[in-house]
Amino acid sequence: MSAVKVYVKTSCRSCQKAVGYLEKKGIDFEQVDILKNPPAKKLLEKAVDASDPKSAFNVRSKEYKEKDIANVSFKTKKEVVDLLRENPDMIRRPLLARGEKAILGFDEADYATFLR
């Protein structure tokens, strides 16, 4: 299995659940602070769903609310990725990455499928 990385914010409950899940399953992983070391642009491009790019946003973040992202229309996936790179606190967490693949958020069933 290729290396697993989980991008987290330490105060994030979903991130804590994801880390607990990985530990319980005995999966070796690297934990990365998403604010200090945001995911690479290429990885975010893999994680952002082109058909629903707003699902990549953390709707609770201050920047999300200040920029009124809920009412913004994005023309391209690149716009979303660039905005998330500039404001990593707006990235939906956790971000689980393995090789060239990545998923956002935490759901046990999704993690089980992703990590097969």
C-alpha cells in the first residue's frame, strides 16, 4: 500500500475521528497540519469534485462566511483549487491522501473503500 497522509486541523472533531479510525485499523499514516502544510495543488485537484466543487469547502470556516462562498459561482475547478490553496482553513477536513488519490471529509464507509 502506498503511503497514507491525513491532513488535519488539531481542533477538528472529524479529523480526530479520522485519526482514531486509522489507528484502530492499524493503518500506518502521516498526520499533516493542513494550516502549516496545505496539500499540494495537484492533490487538491484530485480531491475537488468538478461536478460539486463547493463540497470541498469547510462551511464553518471564518473565511468561507466572510467571502460568502455559498453564493459564489465558480466557473472552473481551478478557481476553487486556487482559492483553497490561498485559504487552507476553508478546505473541508480531513483530507485523506494515498498516492495520487484523495478524499475530503470523514466517513467510515468511504475510508474503508478508499483504503482497500
